[in-house]
Amino acid sequence: MARTQTAWQWFRWWRQWRHLPVVERGGTFQKLLRARRTTSLDWRLVRNSLPRPSTELIEMLDFGAASGEEGVTRRLSVGQLEGTASTDRRKALWLAALAESVEPRSDKDRVILELGTCLGAGAVSFVLGAGGRCRYVGLEGSPQLAALTGERLNKTAPEATVDLRVGPFRDTLPTLLAEQPRFDLVFLDGHHDGRILLDQWERLRTSILPGGWMVVDDIRWSTDMQAVWNTLAHQPDVQAVDLFRMGALRNSGPGQPTSGGPRRIPFPLLA
Ligand SMILES: C[S@@+](CC[C@H](N)C(=O)[O-])C[C@H]1O[C@@H](n2cnc3c(N)ncnc32)[C@H](O)[C@@H]1O
């Protein structure tokens, strides 16, 4: 797995992205693009909902790609985590737009699942995008980060139903899936490893409702993440949109048209 680190490597990804076909006018992604252009997400509100100063140290039990099976305890400041692992403004606008673009079903609120909540910036963006009318399920390995996410959601959208589950995904995901949930929106943002991403996709794909989305973060984080994203973007029954750092797959439902590969968004909307 070669990590994307240098400006030259990012430039090469950007050149590749630029040559993808752009989403068609009036096509499947129009509703999402409109939601992205018109979203009223207040990024300052998202940031200010963080209930800790950026200098505060957090002891984080990390099960990410660079840690072993048992996880590694790291001491990081809130500011470091915000700067390196948390959703930023450009991503937050897309997360809010995705939540907004999902039609609430008449009998139920939208159901949103996030793998890897970190400090809760993505969670707050989703819930605000859904206007607080959603059930949010978050899986997080670190108890301290899960607690912060809960505090933040409670402060910004107390009306949302929040279900936070703490532990490594290898334990929490099978338990959750055994309950046979159905999701409108799934955000995979935990374990940046192509093999794990493929495994999570295979486990979750049948739980996504027709018209629902699976969003993958950091699709150009490494060559193997990019290779697996590319495989997913060519799956039957999905339509794929490449936002540059993130990718989104829409479940078009069996027998519906597929995109035959990813489309990219117009340059100014890049995430
Ligand atoms: C990139 S951060 C998530 C950022 C967050 N989604 C946001 O929008 O701000 C990744 C998170 O996933 C968690 N994580 C990574 N691998 C995990 C695993 N295997 N099991 C449980 N949690 C994991 C980490 O603790 C970290 O909080």
C-alpha cells in the first residue's frame, strides 16, 4: 500500500480525476448537486459545537490502519485530531448535502450509519443536513471520541436519535448487522485499508436502501484505497460520483441503470 504523501502524488491523482467524465445535466446526481450548492450548513456552528479546547489532550484507543488487532493508545491534542483526522469544511458540506438529498420515508426518519466518528464533525454535519430528523448510528473504537461525538450531537441536534457503539468494527459491525438494519446513508471513514474497505462494502451493500448512498472517505489516501474505490465504482446496481477526496455510491436498485464507472463533479465543488 503506497500512501499518498507528496504534492507530486496529489497532483497525479488530480490529473487522473480531471479526466473523468463530468456528471450529466439532468441526470441521477442533479438532486445531490443542487443540495450541495444550496446547503445551509453553518460550518462555524459545526466547529463551535466541539466541547473541548484544541489544546486539551485526548487518550485515543486507535484501531486504524496503522494499529494492530488490539489497538494502540495514542495521546493527541484535540487540535491535532481536528487537523489530521476530522472532517473539514469542504467535506462537511457534502455530508450535509448527502443527508439532505435522501428522501425521508413517510413512516420513518432517515437512518445514517458512520464507521469512525472521531470528534463528531461528520456526525454533526449529517444530522444538521437531515434537519435533525434522522436516526444516527455511529461506530467508534475509542470510548473518549465516541463520548465527545455524543456530547456534540446532543448540543447541536437534541431531537435526533443517536446510537453510538464503542469497540473495534470487527465486533460492533457484525452485532449491528445481525439486527438487520436498513440504511439511507452509510459513511465509511474508519479503517483506511483497501482490503477492509472491500470487506465493509460486501457486508453492508444489501443493507442500503434503493436510492440510498454509501460514501467512502479518503479514496486517494493510498494506491490500494483508490484501486478498491475503482472496483466499487464499477459494481452492478450502483452509480458512482467521485468528489476527489471522497467517493459516493448510489444504490440504484436491481435492474436499474448503472453508471459504468465514476463521474466527477464540477471543479468548484471538489471535496
Ligand atoms: C478519519 S477518523 C473519522 C473522522 C470522522 N468520520 C469525521 O467525519 O470527522 C477515523 C476514526 O475511525 C476510528 N477507527 C479506525 N479504525 C477503527 C476500527 N477498526 N474500529 C473502530 N474504530 C476505528 C478511529 O478511532 C477514528 O476516530
